[in-house]
Amino acid sequence: MRARLLLFISVWAAAATDYVELTVFERIKFSVPGNWLVIASKSTPEKTVFGFQIPNAADQGTADSSNLSIISSGLKDAHDRETFEKKASSTEEGAMEKKLVEGWRCSTLTAMQQSTQYVVWDCYRAVGHCGVSVRIAWPHLPKNPADYDNRMEAVLSDFLTSVGPFKKQSK
């Protein structure tokens, strides 16, 4: 039997901004602005990874960039769920837990990448039988707008809010 299409992509308009909605193996869905570049994509029935570069005029001509990644893993049994919960409840050294979006466990830290300081957020949530982890990182650059940290936290909040269980459309 031929494998059926497991990843669906659709485009919809919202508030004059185009968004791309992705559905992963009919388990979860999420949406991103249409101008985000896909920098990584790998999908199997067990695990799906997407990486996006978030446009930022301040990083042009530099080796730095603002990025978001999402990993969804199937939670087939109690062992998978326990492993995911253990990872979600731990934080990297120096990270502080922060509340951002209801239902998500998040932590944040600052880290150096070569000579550039980055803000890093890691967020976790189980969605049905799927463990979802999201990481966003953005550089502190001299040309960033003064409110860039607040803007990026809003980007993360919007993204996390878009992640949810896939629901089949009735015909």
C-alpha cells in the first residue's frame, strides 16, 4: 500500500500577513509567517523537525540570525511520555523558568555564540500523543530595535498559541 501524504501545508491570510499552516502526521498543527525561511526540515512518523530563520534587518551582513525550531515526537507509550516529561521538566544550566503561554512549560537563558549574546527560550508541551518542544534564539545586535526582545517574545507567544492538535475538516 502506498504511503499517504502525511504533511500538509496551506496558506491563509491574517491581518494582512500571510501565514503558512503546517500539519504534522495529522497529529499537530502550527502556523508561521510566510516570510520565514525554512532552514531545516525532517519528518518521519516518529519525529518531525522544522527550523525557521526569522527575518531581522539587523542581522544582514552578519553571521547571526534569529531562529525558531519545533520538534514533535510521537508518545506511543508510558516510557515515551515519561522520557518527554523528564526532558520538559529539566532546564539548561543558567536557565530560569518563565511563564509565557498557558499550557507551555518554558525557560529562558542568555548564551554566547562566538562574540554575540543570544536570548534563548525553550518551551515544552504534550499535545495529544505528541511531545512538542520549541526553541527560539535571537541575537543582541547593535542595529536591533530597542524593543526587539519584547517583539521576539511576542513572536514566540504567537507561535506557541498556534500549536495545537490537528482536527480533520468535515467534508
